[in-house]
Amino acid sequence: MEKNIRKILMIVLVIAIAVSLRFALEFTFTLIWDFFDLSTALGYIVRTFFVALFVLIWLSITLRSENPHQKLPWLLLLTFEPVVGITLFLTFGRNFKNSFRYRNRPLMHSDGYITREKRPHEVEFKLFGYDDNTQELFHVAHHLSHHQPFLNNTSIDVLKNGETFYPDLKSALKRAEKFILFEFFIVRADRRGREIVDILMRKAEEGVDVKMIIDGLGSARLSRSYLRKIRNSKIDFIVNDKIYFPLFNTRINYRNHRKIVVVDGHTAYTGGMNIANEYDNTIDHPNYFRDTQLKLRGKAVMSLTALFFKDYYYNTNDFLDDIFYYPEYNAKSNNVVQVLQSGPDSDAATIRNLYLKMILMAKRSIKIMTPYMALDQETLTALSIAAQSGIDVEIIIPGEPDKYLVYKVTKSFVSNLLNHNIKIYQYQKGFCHAKVFIVDDKIASVGSYNLDNRSAVIDFEVTMLMAGDPLPRLVDDFEQDKKDSTLIDPEEWANRPLIIRLVEGVMSIFSPII
């Protein structure tokens, strides 16, 4: 549960500067107008400059390829408050692909960073034992995400909550002999964070190649002294897109939300959990925390290795492709698994598009757990059509917020979903942070991807698409989570106070950019 004061203050700072700039310009213009003869000419120059800048930004937004609902918040903000709108757009709204750091990394473009996996045109892939729809889904995923599916050679364990994940992770890290690749959005310097980072530092001292990436904004609470301690160790340590000053800096918006651990190339972890006390229910914390992580052993680990080194290359401009990091390892299993990755560097909203494909191919049921929900029109329409077609659509959202305004956005979509006979549950046992998507109890996705626009097109994300062995456990966990939740009554929901509905309605307008 991310309660990051420094992160909130940074965003507030940008907004405060934007508002201050607006009043400073107005005050300066008024002062010059009253005391200097050049006010008319200067006023003309200033107005012309801002009108030209306004028109350029307006055109850049209008000519973008996004759907209208993704452009509307920016256009409204620019119209009603141009100075603040321009400042916020130049900070949060610019396209990642226009940035120097992207254009200077050619291997990030498309599938250039993938060197150890088969391209779609290089393999005639047949998923024996799976129906045509399932085979088609994984084939499409191969084309979109570029990572190949792996059949019956990768075991998958479902790890429920931090009290299961962290002991398993620590054990695997301690057994590492060659290398550890460690990447998280949030790492805290609390009890759980320190003990895991201490293991990484000890393994690095023993000669294990340890590479660690944390996100500069997600892990902003780490003190300078603690960061210095990690840098002074033998860990190859990277802070992804560190932010020195947020204004007019797109780094504040495009964040690495992935969670990846790879140990010796044969064992890997990914899912929704970060490294902090609140994810572990054995440590005293105000709220119970519900999350899901996956442990993989086998061939599919190479996809997570490649994705880690893509992020490493992005931050260092050093592309590592040594066979040392890609050992041959098979784990007998009865499943098919595939990495899906997406981000602002992708040509399309890869994970979102695969989810649409999964919704449209559903025959019986769709089960979703998400901590944050800000649906684009395509996903909203697909879910509505599925429910109207007689498919049982169930969504579990938190019963209590961890971010108040974001939670208002989540709740703003509930009425529309309820109107289409979609069942919405509010988790009551604590805070649900798991990102789980299950179709017909036979295909599932688990990872870092939230059901919102930020995960779809703004943040760097990863999830695992799978069928076979892990599905019964995921379905059982979902059914238990429903028991720990309250089903929303449509009539009671419709009778909420007007002011609450008004706030949620306003927040929904800005859901594409929050």
C-alpha cells in the first residue's frame, strides 16, 4: 500500500508552481501596464507567445492517435486554465517516444532487445492439449508482446501474500551462486526491505553478480544515506529515472512499475508485490494486505531476464546479452506460460489489448481483482457486452482506499458496470492489491498491471499469461476473496449522496491522465 509522502509532495509542488506561475504572470503584466510605456508592446509579445504555445500544444494533443476520451481532459484543462494547463501538460502530457532517452535506445524499439527467443514468424507453434481459442490467444500475444509462449517446461507456483512470498524469495536469494537480477517499483528501508537488501549485499560480497533496479519515484522514500550504503556495496545499483526537479520533466510521469527477480537464470518471481513491510501480514500494520506473486522455474525465466536487461539498457545504454544470463533449464509441468510486457515505449497498449481479446473470447466467466480501476471505453464496452451475452463477470475492488482520489476514480466506474449486470465486490478483510484476470477458469494473467489507463499506456508493466497447472489455485483464491468481500447492491449504490456521485463524476473525466 503506497503512502509515499515525498511522491505526493512532488506532484503538489508541480501544481503549486503552475498556479504560482499563472498569478505571477498576471501580476507582472499588471505592474508593467501601470508603470511603463512599453506595456502595450510587451503585452502584445507576451500574449502572442502564449497564444502560439497554446495553439501548438492544442494541435499536438488533437493530432495524437489516442482515442478522444484520452485527449479530452487535457483539452478541457487548457481551455479553462491555459497557464496551469500548459505547465502540467509539459510536465505530465508529453509523449515518451519523443524523449531523447527513448530515441537514443534503438534496441528498446519493438523487439530489438529480445535475442534468445523465437519470433512469431520463426516458429510453427502448436499448443498440444489446448483448444483453438487458447492457441490463438497465445499466438496473438506472441505477435504483440514479442515474447514466445513456453509449453510444459516451466513450473509456476502461486504465492499468496507477503508472508508466503518473502520467505521463499529470501531462500532463493541465499542459494544464488551466479547472478541475481532484482527490480521493483517500491523498496522500503523498513524491516522487510532491509533484510532483503542485506541478503543482496552479502551475495554481492561473496562474488555473485547482483544487479538491482528500483524506481526513482516509487522508492523516493529511501534516504540518501541508505542509497549511499547500497551504492557503496558491490551491487550494480540503478535508480530508474531519478527525478532531481519535477517541472517540465516527463520522468515524473513515465514510471517503471514492474516487479522482477531472476536467480541464476532458472528461478524467477513476478506479480503485484513490492518490497515493504505492509505486504507482509506477519508484521504489525494497520491493514491486512492481499496480493499475489508468481514463482517460475524453467524456460520462461529467460523472458523475464530479457525484460530486466531491457530496463537495464534503458538506464545505462549498456546492452547485456551474454549467454551466462540465459542457461538452459527445463522444469516439467503441465502448462503454457508467456510474458506480456507493455509501456510507453510499446507500439500499442499490449496488455490492455490482450485483455480485450480475453474478454471477447470468454464463454462462461470473467474474474478480475484490481486495486485501481479506470476503464477506457474499449474495456468498458467489452465487459458490458460480455455480461449482456450471459457471461458471469465478477470484479473485486478494495473496500477501503489507499489513495483517496484514485479510489474515487475507481468508484466512478461502478455504476456503469452495475447497470450492465456486472457483479462488483468490495474487499473487506483489508486492502486488495492483487492484479488477477481469469477467463473461463482456464486462462489467467497475474502481474503488475492495474486495470487503468496508467498501466495501459503510461507505466512500464509486466504480467504473465498462463493456462494449465496454476489455474485451480488462482480460481480457489478468487472464490475465497469473494467470501472476504461484500457484493454491491445496485439499488443502494444508486442512492448514494449526490455530492459523492458528483465528486466521482468529476474525477472520472480525468481518469485517462491520473
